[in-house]
Amino acid sequence: MAISNWLKQEKFLLIALAIGVIAYLSEHAVLEMGQTASILAAAALVATIVLASMRVAHHAEILAVKVGDPYGTMILTLSAVAVEVIMLAILMGGESSPTLVRDTIYSAVMLDINGIIGLAALIGGLKHGEQPYNDDSSRSYGVMILTAMGISMIVPEFVPEAKWHYYSAFTIVAMIALYALFLRMQVGKHSYFFSYSYPRIEKHQGAEEEHHGEESTMTSIITILIGVVLIGGLAEFMSAFMDVGLKNSGAPPAIAAIVVATISAAPEILTALRSALRNRMQATINIAMGASLSTVILTVPVMEGIALYTGQPFIMAMTPVQTVMIMTTLIAAAINLNDGETNAIEGMTHFILFATFIMLTILGL
């Protein structure tokens, strides 16, 4: 692809680069202007990061179409987790809350399972009725998410503070072992768990795949790397503005966590909803459940590694309210996603759980 064509197609990344330069040049001036200017600058950077992450997700989707499932959705979820981990690492370097990692993972799971699956199954069910998928995938994802969150975010409540580093090291090994086995299942003998054979009925599907084929794999990989680096730089400025803008503002403590989770999930939400509207619920399940699992199982070891390196532990144990919401969500998912078909009623139950999560966050719980 010619450089001129690439520059034309990646105008959002160029805009993000320009805004990053502006933020670099004006950072001190904006911070000196006080809370209002800082929060407005942070909001502008959030919007810019979402635009950049959309381009990263676009090229991840191109790679996903070329390699097919289950590799495709794995690329999509890993690109989102990479954005999330980078933003968390940068935000934790500032004056952020020690619960930021925990709250971000919790928010991501609520957004992925209840938000994405809830809305997708609701609108997809209203349009198509019952939507089929491979129920082996949902069961595999569900038990892995429950195990990973139990080990990393429930059990720490009972670990003595003096021995946190021992359990932290164990958690890293446990998460890596779980993901290694899951990855082998996903791309090995059990790869059929995560795919579903649909009739090729959409006329535009072949044209879409042909269009994706026009962009080279190397171009997509390079663009993803550029986008991730750019997002990291923007996140650093966003962190500084957000710290000043939210200080003593009375905003919910978990607002930064929700911002990180929403930014990383924004591209996945659009992809999952498009799949549901096209009656391709398997892709939606893979994206939503896969993103939840990847967030827990990959974010935890990276952040725990940072905690061990710095000697400063994070608060990983969920609050009682968070634990109840997670358990309710996973039980509802186990019941709803156990028969190989979704419908609007199942979607509504998860969407109401997502609305409950938003209400509890507003109340500061």
C-alpha cells in the first residue's frame, strides 16, 4: 500500500498524533488553569484514544478475517487487552487509586458479559429470534472466567497482608498456566469449541472478505503497533489531566476504571453488535466472553508482576457488592448460554445487570 493511501486511510491516527503533540506542548498550561480545563482536556483525550483504538481494532479485524476463527477473535481480544494493560500501567504510575486494577477488571467483565452480550442478544433476538452458536465455547469461557476471578480477586481477601507477595507470585504462575492450557485448547484439538458453521447467506460477506484482503498483513501489523504506542502516549497525558480534574470533585471512585474498560472495549462492542445483527452470534460470544477471560487472565499477571517489582501491592480483593454482581453475572451466563441459542429475554437479563452495575457505580458502591 502506498504511503499516501495509508495516510489517507489512517487520518484518525494522524489526528490522534496531532492532539498528542498539542497535549505535550500545552500540558503545564492546562494543569495550571485548574479542574475544569483539566477535565475537558481529559475528555478530549478519551475521545481521541477511542478513535485511535478503533483503528487498532479495524486492523486487528482485518487480520481476524484472514485467519478465521478461533484465531480471529483471539487477535481482536488480545489487541484490546494490550491497550488496557498499557493504559493501566501508565495510570498506576500517577496518583491513582490502589483499587484501579481491580475496578478496571471488574468493570471490563461487567461491560463485556452484561453490556455486550446483553445488548447484542437483545437486538439480535428482536431481529432474528433465537440465534445459534456453539455452546461448548460459552461453557469453556465461563468456567475459566470463574476460576481466574476466584483465584485473583476473591481469595486475596483472605491472604494475610504480610504474605501478599507469595500469593501474588502464585497468582502469576496460575494465570499463565490457565492461559497456556486455554490457548492450546483454542488453537489445537478443541478449536471446534469456538466456531460454528453458518450458511453463507449474506451477499456482502464475500465482498467484505475481498476488501479486507486488499490490505496487506504487514501493513495491518505495523499500524496496530503504531496505534498502541500512540495510545500509550495519549494515556499518559490523560492520566495527568484526569488526576487534577477529578480531585475533590465528588466523582465516583471507579470512574477511571470505567474509562479504561470502556476505551479498550469500544471497538469490540461495535464488532459484536454487527455480528449479532448479521445473525452471527458465535462471533459475539467469542468476543465478549474471550475479552472477559483475556482481561482477567492476562492483565492480572502483568500488574501483579509490576506490584512485585515495585514492592507496592494493589488491592485485588473485590468488595462484597462486586463479588455479588460477578457471581450473579456468571450464574446468569451459565444458565442463559447453556443451550446453544440466545434470545431477547436472555439479552434483557444481562442488560439489566449491566444497568445495575452503572447504578451502583453512580452510588459509589
